[in-house]
Amino acid sequence: MLFRSAKSKFETVDAVRRIKRLAEGTLSSYRRLFLLLLCVCVVFYLLPPIFRYIFLSSYTETKDPHSVCMDDRLTPFILQNYEFDANIRHVSPSMLPGERDITPYVGNGYLGLEIAHDAFLNIKHGRAMQLPIRFQPVVSVQAAGEKEATVVEYLTGMVHRFQCLAGYFVSYTYYAHRTQPNILMQELQITNTRNMMEEIELVMPRVNLPKLTKRIVTLSEPVSVRMFTYSALEVLTGTVQPQPEDPSKYIVISIVKPQLESKLQLRKRGTVRIVYPIAVQYSKPVTENQVKGISDATEQQATQAMTKLLQKLGSKATNTGSLNSINTYRQEHIDVWTDLWATGFTISTSKAENSLNGDRINATMYAVLSQVRSFEFEEIGGNKREDIAKALTYAEGCYDSYHTLQAENLWREMSNLQQLNSLVSSWMLTLEKQGCHNLIRAGASGVIQAMVLSFGSFRFSNQHLECNIHPKFLHRDFHFRRLNYGNKTHLNVTIIVKDDNKAVINVALDRSDRSYYACDGGCLDEPILLTQNRRQFPVKLTEPLTAILYITEDKQHMEELHHAIHVKEVVEAPAHEQHLIALHRHGHQLGGLPTLFWVSVCAIIIVFHIFLCKLIIKEYCEPSDKLRYRYNKP
């Protein structure tokens, strides 16, 4: 037992000696350095999440019922918002951090409306829907303490608006119909969340047109649409001056809307659904003497459009409204937008500051398309339909300028209606003056083609399509979808930045009615036959500068093309600098590693050099007898 005690005491003394040597010896300095560096790593990497856990876990956010209600309404649109196919914006009390301040808007090139309870209807004037009329068409529920948000669905051309109120919530859907351009649709759904009856009052459309006339038209048979029966129509006709400086010109406007009681009774935990269409018909500018005759014509057209629509949507008053008819009518509108978006553009997301990304591009394209008619989907005559088809196939000279992704003036803010209209006017003017007038004449299908062509500076020239974007701008991935090369041929062009920071071009046929060929810059190589599988081409830089890609159906034309280009030098475009690629991919020029990592590395290097200097000073500046004592044998 004494032996064990002595042994234990010896081990304790030995351990103390080792610790002392560890603290005093020359080797201890390196170990202390190692421990200090380890502590630095802990501070930089472990403490922040620990602090977040401590502070955030101690703070439990309690949301008010209105916020929970709004989150439930917006949840189905979160993914679309993340993928830039929709835009969520809180209206009341204010926008949330990170939201994009883009005006919610619906339009079809004949009617346009900013989605707000007091917004005026706009009609076509010049190149945009920028002529407001004194008509506020939005049916709304007003109450104190409300929370409100809007969702713009770019792919469907609809805007959803949500209100969370005390005891109930309201969902609205708005769209200006694509196949019937004089129809503005509003769908309301009011849900009572309480176990008691609720009485609410609607804010109905307000009209204050000059020279306003009003009359009531009784329907021959009442029509039920969803939960309401419409038996009479309200017809209002007035005028607006398109140019205040010229008071002799007037535009005659006729508005037809169903009569609806403003007071509603909500059952206990019940839901009320309202479908409320509005028909609008307006004339071209006329003189005051022509106003009377034009008024009769516009009233008749608007009334016929509304009567026909109610018969299509509803049923006789003895039955409930046909839900299938309403869904079918809405789907007709969505199908047109789906067809328009078949042509499109995708760009890799950049994290660089103030860079142009998909959110701004999609919002701008939606705004422009919302102010252009879709003639080919409307009820038009055969001759006009043939003219539109010819305009879509004849795009000679479009697009004849620099690529518009670099034109900052075409990607301005759209936080209010005036900015949105101004931006649309800029786009339409740019496309028109850069050789795309034929495509514009074809309507929305031609305008989206022209916009996508302008993104990559594609140009339809004599017998071929060429891409004129400069290689120095190809530091991000681009995808041009379904470029229209004639009626029966669509092209997909993809530009990808590879791991070596060099860009390559991939071309494939979406569909075709004949053989098509392509060649890269200079067209020195043999033309390559295009198929539905991707064909890859290098990006070449020529002297003088020429297009980087040519596509044609005439192989002989392409074989002769390189004799007409007259380039002195053709080389493969150099790789982009790493810091530029890193800036777009990671938001900084330090590469893929986070900034915190590089700060930690710098801190470690600084600490290491401080201790190294300390060791050098300690070893060479101590008294010589101590040095001899430490290193010389006794």
C-alpha cells in the first residue's frame, strides 16, 4: 500500500515537472503557438453559430394572427418567387427585407391596370398603356388593421392579392383576358374564420368620366355565375382627351359591368366567391361632332361582349354557376401566356453587386408583353391572321445593334406605374428603331422574339441568322430558347462557361422542316449539320470583329460566307480572368471560399509572425550567461 502511495506521489511530481517544462522550455513556445492558432479557428468558426444559437433560441418570435394568415396565403408561391417566375410584394404595412419593389400589373395590350384598390384603368396611347381614364375598376374590401400582399405570376399573366382582416381573409385574382382583350376579370373569395355571422361592405368600381351617361340594361334571363345571380347590366359612357394640348380630339369609352349589391353576409366559417367581369370598349380619337354616333357603337359592342361572356360563364338563375366554365375561360387566358413564354431566355444568377439577373429580366419581359396585343389568339379575320404569320416569319434586319443586356436604360426600376410605362415605351422604341418593326406588328409573339434576339445581339441577315455578341461578355451562362427561324423551325442556343473559363456555344434544333447548318466565327471550318442533339462550337475572336455564330438552311451560302467575311485573323477567344468569374459566381474576387476563411488565414499568418519575432528576440537578446546555461553542457 505504501509502495502504491509512493508511486502515485512520484507520478504526480513527474507530471508537474512535465507541465513545468512544457511551460518553460523552448519547445513550449511552439506548442503555445499551436494552441493559440487552434483558439483562433474556434473563435472564427465555432463561436458565431454558438452565439446565434444562444441568442436566437432565447428569443422566440411570436407572429400575430394576421402574419400567420398572410404566410398561409403566400406559401404556394414561394418556389415561383425563388425561381423568378413570380414576384411577392407586401403592400401593408410595408415591404419585407429582400423583396423586389416591382409594380403589380395586369394587361393585354388593350387594357392595363395597376393592382391597387384606388388605381385607374389605363388604355393604349402611343407605344404603351399610358393613358389613364377616370375609372377605378377594382372591387375591394376595406377594413382597419389589415395586412395585404400581392403576387404577380409571370407565367400565367395573373395577379393575386391577399388581405388578412379581423376575423376573415380575402383572396383576389385579376387578369386582362388575352383572347378577349376588352374583358377585365376579377375573382374574389372571402372566407369567414369565426364561428359567427359577419356583414361586410364592398368598395365597388367608381366612374368619373367627362360627359358621362349612365343607363341600366336588363338581361332577358338572369345569369348565375358562381354564387351570385346577375339580372341587369350597368352601361356607362364618357370621353377622355388623349392630348390635353389638343382639346378638339376625344376618345369615347363605354364600360359595362354587372349590378352587384355592395353588402354581403358571411355565414359562420363560410366562404363567398364572386366572379366580377368588366367589359370596356373605346374608340380612336374623334372630333366632338362624332362623339354621339361613336358612343352608340361602343356601347353596343361592350354590351354584346358582356352578355356573351355571362352566358358563357354562367347558367340560368335556377342553377348554380358553372365552375368548369369559369375554369375553362381562365385556362384560355393562361394558355396564351404559356405559348408566349415558350420563347425565352435564361441567364446564370450573378452575385456581383448591381448585376442583372433573372428577376429583373422576367419582370421587364412581363411588363412589355402585358402592353402588347396577342392578335393571333384573338377572334380576327383570316386575312389578318395571315398577315401576322408573315410578319413573324419575316424578321430581316432584327436585331441590328449591341446586345440589350448591357443597356442599363432598359433595365430601370418599376416601383410605380409611371416608371413601368416609361420602361415599356423605351423597349418598344428600341426594338422598332433596331429593325424589329415587322415582329412588333405581329403582336406579343413577335415582341418576345425580338426581345430574346436583342439579349444576344442575334440578327437575321440575308439568308442567315448570326450572333454578334462580343466574346468578352460571355462570362455567364446563357440559354436562348425557341428562336423562331421561319414558321416550322425553332432553335435553342446555349452558351456555357467551362471549368477552364472559356465559353462554348451549343446549338440544337427544337423542331425543323428542313436541314440547317451552322459555323463558328469566320466560317473557316466545314458547316455542321444541326440536329435535335446539341452541336458544340468554340467561341472565336476575329480581326476585324465579326459574328461568333452563323446559322442558315443554305449550305452553299455558308460555304461561300467565309469568302465574304474577309477576316485577317481568327483565334479561339481567350479564357476569362478568374477574378471576374469568381465575382459573378461568389459575389467577390477571392474564389469559392467564403470571406471569413481568408480573414482567418490572414489572422493566423499575422499571429504566427508575431510569435516568430518574439522567439527571435527572446533567443538573441537574452544575457549570454543564460544562453550558455540553456544550451551548453555543465
